[in-house]
Amino acid sequence: MAVAPRAFRVQIPDAALADLRARLERTRFPDEPPLETWATGTSLPYLKELVGYWQAGFDWRTQEAKLNRFAQYKVPLAGIDLHFIHEQGRGAKPMPLLLMHGWPGSVWEFHRLIPLLTEHFTVVAPSLPGFTFSYKPGQPRFGVEEIADAFAELMTGVLGYPRFGAQGGDWGAFTAARLGYAHAKHLTGIHLNYLPVRREPKASDDPDWAKQLAQWAAEESGYIAIQGTKPQTLAYGLGDSPAGLAAWIAEKFRSWSDEPINRDDLLTNVSLYWFTGAIGSSFWPYYARAHRGWPIPEGGTVDVPVGYAAFPKEILRPPRSLAEKTYTRIERWTSMKKGGHFAALEQPEALAPEVVSFFRSLAG
């Protein structure tokens, strides 16, 4: 029998805030090579300014209050204490919608998107297992397969939604795809703003796709290598240095976004990782994928309805011909005008109507 969720509020102790400020004040910065700024990673002048603002100007309590406007819960599930937002829809018979973030994101990505969706959906937005409030030291680690199983149980067993929609980007998109593969009977459909496909160059003869993959492998995939092979070593440094953590995450937000992310949004996200100590466990999906392979087995297909919002500055933009080898029922494919990898944070006003239109079409 499923255990009832218990209400949860974010309440970071004053001592944790004081400790963070003290650590930031003692930051020891390296130099950087005399190349174009950002060419070798996070810019030194940028990080100094960001750390200074985090230490003396950033108002965590204001951001914490924004999170606490949402109805939040925790529930024992799959051997962990799973955190999730559960916002009831306002319309007639709102569809349950599972909303999933990725790395290095958090549920904070959805703080402007959720209010735009609850006119049509009852939104369930979990912190991925091992991420921020779904983490405590020593708990089991989760790959995409285990995340999908846990979320299926959350929706059907704990919350009592026999059928639901799923939406996500980054690992949230992988999890949505896995749900469509392994738990199809419960899925109304899946909507993605990142499209997981197999990345072997031989999988497609599209020259633009081959160019994207080559550029990605040469310049942008180093974090995958370390997080997928030696995540524990990296966790020591990022778990002990808030400046190091900010540099690691900020570089991804800059590289993968269409326009600069508001620094309060960025630092709220980084702070969630810092206060919960979850950065090391958040690497685990990379390790699991590196040692297991893709969560959709070779030759496997996702046969539920699929909608895709293709944002122009997404990190990889596969051709539809390749996507159709895995997703057999692509029913909506929209080229968005602007936006990047963190679509829910960058372009919530554009993403929300896409999600609504896709699921509305499934309802006839």
C-alpha cells in the first residue's frame, strides 16, 4: 500500500547561509590563459563578479519564498525520500502532467512555467532522484531506468493517476522517452523540448547532424566523460567549493542558453545543489548511461504520441528522419523562434502553449 505524501517546505537554516557566505569570501581564484574569454571554460572576471554577488547581494530568502508558493511534498519511494511539487489544475478535468527537469537544473526551472500550465493540467514536478531535495547522503543511485520506474509509481501508485502526460528536457526528456517505452499503458503522450536519439554517426546520413555531433564531441562533451567515469573525484571539489560549483554549472547555462540567464535564477539553481549537497549524486545518470548504454534498447521504439518543440539553440538538434527510427508516433514537431536547452526557464511563455496544444490535440 502506498505511503501518503507529507507536506514539505524549503527552510534552509541561517547557519547554512552564513557558512556559504564565509566560504565565498575566502574563495581562492586561479588565473586564466591569455585566450578569448570563455574559450577554456568559465570566465575569471565573470566568476569573480558572480561570486561577489552571491556572497553579498543575492537574496536567498526571496527565492526560497517563491519556491514555497508551490504545494510541495515528500514521500518514501524506491528507497529514497522523493520530493515533488503537486499543483492542482484550475480547469475542468485537468490532465495530470509529469514535468521533469534535467542536469544541471532543478525544479526551479519551472517556477514561471507551472502557473502557465495549471489552467489545463494538474502538474507534478519531482526533483529527480539524487537531485537537490530528492537526495540525502548514502541513498541508492538512480539511472534513467530507475527514475522512470519511480515516477510511474509516483503517478499511478502514490497519486492515483492511472494515465498521465509527461514532459521534459535533458534527463527529463530521456525519462519521458523511457516512460513511453517501459510504461506506455499509463502514458497519454510525451512532449519533449530535447530529443534523445542514438548518437552514432552511422545512424543517419544527414550532413548537418554529422557536423553537430563532431562539434559536440570535440568541444562540449568533456563534462560527460568525467561525470560518466570518475564522478566521485569531481564531487569532492564541487561539494567543498561553492565557487567551483558555480563555475561548473554557470558554464553550462551560458553555453546551452540562447540568451543570458538572469543571475538570480542561476544562483537559485546553484544554491539548491549547494545547500542539499547533491552535486555528486546528480552525476549518476551519466555514469549509469556510460556503463549500461541508452535507456531505449537498440531496436526498441517509443510508440506513444510524441510532441517536440525544437528550440534553435538546443545543444543537439537531430533530424526528424533519425528521430522517427525511435519515436514511431511523432504527432507534433514545432520549430521554435528562440530559446535553448533550458526552455522552461528561458521561454516559458513559448513552451507552455506548445505543451497545451499537443496534449489538447490528443484529447480531440
